[in-house]
Amino acid sequence: MSKETIYALSTVYGKSGVAIIRISGGSSLDAVIKMTGLNINNIKPRYAYFLDLKDIITYETLDKCLLLYFKAPLSFTGEDVVELQVHGSKAVISSVIKNLSSIENFRMAEPGEFSKRAFYNNKMDLTEAEGLADLIDAETLEQQKYAVRQMDGNLKNLYEGWREELIKVLAHIEAYVDFPDEEIPEDITSKLLNNVFKLGSEIKQHISGDSIGERLREGFRVVIVGPPNAGKSSLLNALVKREAAIVSEIAGTTRDAIDVHLDINGYPIVFTDTAGLRETMEEIEKKGMEIALRKINDADLVLCLFDASKDNPEVFDGIKKSFKHNPIMIANKSDNLSMEQAAMLEKQGCLVISAKTNSGIDALLGKIASIIEDKFNSNSGFLITRARYREYLTEVLENLNLFSLDKQIELSAEDIRMAARALGKITGRIEVDDVLDKIFSDFCIGK
């Protein structure tokens, strides 16, 4: 880890009431010496000082600032940290940054470097760091709630608990590696096998969560499909309450998939309007339908929309057979139906709506929210929020499945060792610099 002192703007650049500039490293107090008149020998940690911030060369006042000092190791990074709370004008921010850059051994922080230093100084593990990143990126209430839980160590405690269990198993096995002539007592054998089996079952159940955690971060994918002129674009506009897609009487107007993001009851939803499904010789329209079929395969929920005044639910028989979840059947243009026709469609399990008049739209949103809440609540104990967690957990499971006490004892120990190592890669207990660089490069500069 670099020994240089780093600095960065930790708030958004631009006009604001307050901007926070964060400094971390062994020479952090040099900035206080050079830019203020404060005596650092008497500086109190976690005490707010209101003082003038001076230019290092001219001694002109740059701004009046609030200065806070966090003494190592009781700081976010585990190093000495100074925070300068200045007025958030571009001129003030630029002048303070320029002065910091002129101090010897000071440099601008790289993306995520403050959090990376916190990791190296054991202030957080990788799952907590990624929970922090998710909290900064959170746009909905549920994203915020789960990010806070992960940042508080929920996943870390789970994975570290499993790793400790594996280390205990490994310790028992390695005790017999040094004494190959000794037979492992039957009661010990039974206990080891039972512990490994139990752990494997817990991990298998954990990774069978249907990617709900990743969906909570990225958005649950809801795809609208149907024949041309069924009203798919009109439905999308009605759902998001704005003109997100072009509406036209001309069949085949939508050629590509259109994604629109929405927050429903705290859950992030990505609605996708697709090209109308029909037989066509037009090359661009055929491409649009190929995209639509791919979107259907990747969807968490499919809305099968048809024009109830001329079509019926049977037009989706093929999609219903191929799609992995039950789609919502939606009969559109209820304003063209009689009460008897609408009642008949409802008996067939269709949700009857009119995208034109907004009739039934609230009921549809409620049904979508209910389906997603059921998916989330059934898997919400400990969610896998990153694809890399799933990858390493699968590696753990593969090694546990290979484990047996019927083979050479050294090979049995290696199976457990590799499983524990894979768990360590999730939390950062094992050094994997390429993984660290990728994780922290996705953070913002001041974090």
C-alpha cells in the first residue's frame, strides 16, 4: 500500500453550500501546518475548528473552513485523516486542491483509494466495502436498506463463520497428516463428514437464491411483449407516467428494445418495451424481434400484452411454455370491450386494462410489486449481491463435493484448504490484488 498522503473532494464538484475535502496519510497534519495557523501539538481529535484557510505561497485567505482531525487508527481509513469543510464554489475547491497538490508527498487519491486503505488497515472487509459502494449508488429504499446491512457486516459474518468451520475441519485432518500410520477414530470421522456435509448444504441453499441480490442492485427486469399494435409502448408510457416510447398506429414502429427505470415500493425495476412479435420479411424488424426474444429469456417477469378487441391469450402459448416463470397476461384496450367481454377475460386469468385511459394501471403495478416482493422476501436472509460471490461460493461447493476421507489424507486436506481459500477471496482474507483493483476502481474518487 502506498505511503503517500492522499487527498480528494468527497462531495460533488460544483456549486453547493458545503464541500468536503478529505486528506489521509501519515503527513495529513502537514496541510494543517501549511494552510492554517493551528498549533498541531495541541490539536484535539474529533474536535471542530473554525478557522481561515490560507494560500501556502501568498498567505491570502482562500476561505473560512471547518477543520476536523481524526487520529489513526480511529478514522475511516485507519490513518491520520483531516477533513476540510469549505464553501462549495468551484473557485474555492480548485484553490484548495491546488494548494494541497503543492505539498511534498501529497497526491490526488485514485478512485476508491480511501476505502482501499480502510480495507488494508482492517477497518472493513471486501463485502463491507462493496456494501458501502452499494449504499452510495442506492436509488431505492430496498437498495439502501440491504446495502446498510451488508456494510454492517452481515455477509462478512456469514462467510467468515463458514471459513472458520472449514479451518477447524482442516486442523483435525492435518493432525493426522503428520502421523500417516494412525487411523482416524470413527467418531472423529463421522463428525468431520457431518460438518462438511452440513456446511455444503448451507452454501448450496445460499447460492440457490435466483440472483435476487444482483437484481436488487441492478434492477428487476420486466419485459413487455406482444403482437404489433397491442399497445406495448402505450403501456410503458402509462407505467412510467411519461412519454418514454413512441406510440404509432403503424405496425413495427418499435424496432429495438427500450429500457426505462422505475422505483416501485422501493424496488428498482427496469421495464423493457420490445418489438412486436409477428411474421415479417423486413430485416430490421426481424432483428428487433430477435432482441425481444433474448430479453424474454433474461427477464425476471414477462408482461404478455394483447389487443383484447381482436386477439386472445392463446397468442402467447409458445412464450408461456418457454419462459421460466409465469407471465402476467394483460388484456389491453378495455375501453373497446363490453362489461361481459372484460369479465370473461378476467375469468381466464387476464388483467384487463386500458393503457389509453390508465384504467387498471395501478392494479398492474401492484401485481408486479407483489410478485417481486415475494421473490425478494423468500430469499432475503443473506443476499448474494455480486457475481463474484456466487463464483467463489460455487468453487467452495465444488471442493466440498470432492472431499472424502476414503482417499489419501493429504488430498482430503487440500479439498478443505481450497474451499477455505475460496471463501477468503470473497472477504479479502486471501491476497488477490487483481480482484482488489477491480473492486475499488468502481468507487468514486473521494471514497
